[in-house]
Amino acid sequence: MRTYDVVLFGATGFTGGLTAEYLARHSPADLRWALAGRNRGKLEAVRTRLAELDDRFSSLDLLVADSGDPASLRAVAEATKVVITTVGPYLDHGEPLVAACAEAGTDYVDLTGEPEFVDRMYLAHDRRARETGARLVHACGFDSVPHDLGAWFTVRQLPEGVPLKVDGYVRASGMPSGGTVLSALTIMSRLPAGARTGSTARAGGRCRCRRSTPRSSAGRRPRPSATGRTSPTGTSPRSSTCRCSRAASPARVSCSPRPRSRRPGGRSRGSWPPAAARAPSDGPARGSRSGLSAKALVSGS
């Protein structure tokens, strides 16, 4: 039996604090939950704030964990049935916790609005999550929930068996949090990589790059020798990776290399944007959506 029903990871952040207050006000009295984050002092401050709402939260358990410490994340995942995480940008900080939950069979919920992260998690962890029974549910924030649940609610009020069209309208005010702004900048800086990862995810994890014969260092295809075999002489020793491997971690997506072709004058045609302009690729290597929709969650199926 696990110690907790729910652990909130990232409780000391802006959105995490709002989530903690919501749980304090609306969770069932018998819910066993805890706060998790990397700074115990800040966690204690959140707990003190919750205790002002209800004295019983003065003894709420605090778990110290960091997205850069896989062992601490594994301990959190193994201690609870469900992990809620508000730690973003998810491309930078999200995958280690997804991996821990998929391995431990722990249900995972986030509020990412980063499509590339969702695709990458699907490619890297969906299979293991299905094996352990973990449900990986992304995009449970403003980016998706109002539209998903709003459309579902509306359709339930309309006649069945007839063509339907649902138009959605959103009115909002206020300013986005710093984390939301940073996530948006991350998404825009990685649009080409995100598109390639999404293409691979839709193909079921299979690379869709062109497969071609390696070229020689002079830009020509290797010519057969007198014995009929292709001679390696003059073949460029520099290896190249396909676009899918650059979009997602090569350890996660397996496909044949895409050679770099040569332009007139000997200049190599590489990836775009140039390496110096690309965002670091050490973020999560996969996007996961384990097939559980918001509709299924609400309906309890």
C-alpha cells in the first residue's frame, strides 16, 4: 500500500501554490496527500499558509525532490498513487518525473501546454507506462481543459445521432505567470524540432526521414570497385543523424542516418536552425499521452 493518494510536485511555485490551496479547500477529508519540491524552507511556508485555512494541514507531509535528482523523483513516485506536477518548462524539467512515474506504475498529471513535450513523452515512455499501468495525462491546464471539457459538456446537451459543430470562445484577463511566459518562449524557439517530433509520434515512433546512400567526402556517391563492391575509400568519416534523431533523443528514436548532402562549392547542408541558434537539446526526449482523455477522467472510466 502506498503512503499517499496524491503528491503535488512544485508546490512552492505560483501555479503550484494555487493548486495546493485548491486541494486544501476542496479535497476529501480522508485524502492522503503531501507537498513536494526542492526547497524545504519554501515548502514549510506553503504548509503554514495552508494551515491558516485549516489546522489539520499543519502536519501535512513535505517531500524534498528535485527534477535533477532521479533518485528523489523515484522515491516520490513510489510513495504515491498520483503525482501532480506544475514544474515547467516541461521540456527542460519534465521528463525525469514522467520516467519515474512510468517505471513505478504511478499516475501522472501535468498542465503543460508544450506539444513537443507531449509527443516526446509518448515516444519515450508510453510503452513502459502501459506495461506498469501508469496513466500519463498531459495538458490539464488552461491550454486544454476549458476547450476539451467545454466541448464535451456542450455535446452532452445536444441531440445524439446528428451532425454537430461546436465553436468555442474564450475571454480572459490578467497577466500570465513567469513560468507560462518561459514555456511559450521555449515552444517558439523549437518549432522545427517540435514539428519533426510530432511527425514521428504520429507515425507510431517510426522515422519518416528519407533513406539514402552515404556520399563520399567529395560529395559523390561511392563507386563500385572492380570486384563489384562499394569502396569505402574517400567516404566521409563524419557521421550524420536524421532529422527525427535531432528532434528527439537518438537513444529514444531509432532510424537510419540521413547523410548530409553537399551544395556546390563543397558547403555542407545541415539542419535548420543552425546549431548556434538552436535551443539546448538536453530536455525531455519524448512526449507521452497514454490514451486517457479528460473525458475519461471526468466520467470515471
